[in-house]
Amino acid sequence: MNAPLISLQGLSKEFHGKNVVELVDLTIKAGEFYGILGPSGCGKTTLLRLIAGLEQPSSGQIIIDGLSMNSVPANRRPVNTVFQSYAIFPHMSVEENIGYGLKLKGIVPEKIKERVGAILDIVDLSGLERRRPNELSGGQLQRVALARALIMQPKVVLLDEPLAALDAKLREIMKYELVKIQKDVGITFIMVTHDQQEALSMMDKIAVMNEGKIQQVDQPKVLYEKPKNSFVANFIGSANCLMGTVTKVEKDRTYVMLTDINQEIISTANNNFRVKDSVQAIIRPEKMKLQDINIADDNKENVNCVRGSLLEIIYHGGVSTFRIGITDKNAEPLVISQLNDAQQTKAKYRIGSNVKVCWRVDAATLIPVHL
Ligand code: ADP
Ligand code: MG
């Protein structure tokens, strides 16, 4: 599980004089479910195609299992791809589609049948071997495409937005199915997605990409809790980003004067800051609390409080978001989300009422800003 299986070193790909993949360095371990997450057009598919050997790098190295792949053609790489379109042959049955790669390799029919049977079990398609693709649902087609990759027993399966074509409900189910199958077979999966929820709930590790460059590589929880820059903070979930200047640094406390709100906040976030450093305080909406303006400031728990007025309440079902305008200042409204379990929140606060927004010392992440 811990040996590096794939190593990308300074990998770049240029189209028409522009790098769409730029100096990518990544290490992927054997057995990992690895995610590449980024907005549409940031170079995810190109990166996957480079690993598969369907594109040649402009510079850099791809090493799989200790061997440089640069001069190894696509069909000789220990890699199989599940394409975004699935690319299933319409005139072949499920069984023929899945066994096709083995047939090309000259494997005898009995052996192919045996291996197709085993894979059908894994992807939960047993009994459908004779069906044609046009007799299958979107989720079943997806399983055929996955089975076709798995049957080749590659070291790595590459998946390009495999759930994008499914409706929301099916996508939820397939999400967990894919993770289960990956853990069962133990093959390294590299999956590309633009959907942050998908990435957070499925992946062991995620590389966040923007404009061809890797922004941060971490486990889902670390990406969300400790984003390294404001792109990551805003792409993964939503975030309140407040500019400020460091005013005091103690062993486990950093004090920041917020520029737009003109108020000092205290944070446990420690990035070896020095006084006068410019920083951005990133605070997740669910880590801020709405409080009645008349309740005395709590100096123990929710140390940081700013005052404002309630601009808007947006109901989302399980949670509501509140937009708070900061009193008499030009600052962006703060966004807070609260669970709709207690019922009282919505009733208690009316649009236009003065409120306090409070958060704990450990709620903010501080990001250095280079002005
Ligand atoms: P993503 O999968 O993240 O949406 P892609 O890797 O498909 O992004 O594309 C990244 C950029 O590279 C886009 O601007 C796209 O237009 C461009 N691109 C992709 N493939 C080619 C190609 N074969 N020739 C020219 N430009 C391409
Ligand atoms: Mg793509």
C-alpha cells in the first residue's frame, strides 16, 4: 500500500504554445484511490491522457513501477482507462465488450468466460452478460466500462469523470460502489473530477489543479480544513476570506487586524508569521455562529465576534445560509451556514436585524498573502 507506484516529474504538455499541464510533480502510491480535482478546462483530461500514453509530454517524466513510460506506447503501459463517454461497442453484448481486451491478447475462450464471470460478480452485473448496451441503464453501462478496464488486471485504472453522465441519485450510489470495488480489487485508481463533493467523499488523496498547475495535494479532510491558498479554499466548499495584517504573534496565538472590518481577531493558526505580514483569514461558513447582538461577548469559547446586520436567509433543506453585512463597512458580506435542526434560528433572526457573528480561535486558517 505504501510503495510509490506512479511518479510524475516536471510533467508539462503544451498545445499551441500554451502549457495546459505545467510542471506537475505527483507521487501516487500503490492501492490508493487518487483524485485529480479542478474546474473544467484546467487540464485534468490531458494529464490523464499523458499517463495513459494517449498524449506525449512536452517535457518531464512519467514513471510507473520504477520504469520510465516516455517511450512506452499506450497499449504497453500497465494502465487501463474508463473514458468519460464509456466508449462501449454498441454491437457487442456485455460479455463480449468486457472480454474484448483478453480476446485481442489471444486468451482462450473458456478462460475469457471464466474471467468475465468473476469480474461481472465484482461489478454486480451477473445475469446481464447477454444484454446489448442499448438495453442497459446509465449505471450499468458505467459498470461495463469499469469491468472492461479491471479485467485486464492493470496496475492502474484511470477514470475520467466516470459519474458525470449519471443522475444525482445514481451518482450517489455509484460513488460508494466505486470506492468499494476499488478497495476490493486493490488496484490503484486515478479519478478525475470537477465535483468537489465527489472528490471529498471518495478519494484517499486529492491533487487540486488549476490552470494546468497543482495547487495542493492532501487528504480530503486536510484540503478542506487547511487549504494552502484561496483558490483551494474557494474551490473546495465555500469560504469567508478576510484580508488582514498580523499585529502580534505568541506561541500558539496569531493576532490579525482585519483590513475591511477594522477589528482584531485571534487565531491558533500558526504559519510562522511575523508582525506586519499580510494574511488572509479563511473561515468556513459552518464554523461561524450567529448570535443575538444583546448576548455579552463570550471571551472563552467564541473569542472572535464581529457585528453586522442580517441581509438574507437562504433555505437549502438540511441547512440554511445567512448573509451578514458588516456594519458601516465596505467588507463583503459574511456567509454562515447552520443546521436546520433547532428550528429557532430562522424564527429568531429577521432580515435587517443586528446580529453578531462569532467564531472560535481554531476556526480560521491563515494564508500568507504576497502583495
Ligand atoms: P479538463 O479535462 O480539466 O476539462 P482538458 O485537459 O480537457 O481539461 O483541457 C485543458 C485545455 O487544453 C483546454 O483549454 C483545452 O481546450 C485544451 N486542449 C485539450 N486537448 C487539446 C488538443 N488536443 N489540442 C489543443 N488544445 C487542447
Ligand atoms: Mg476533462
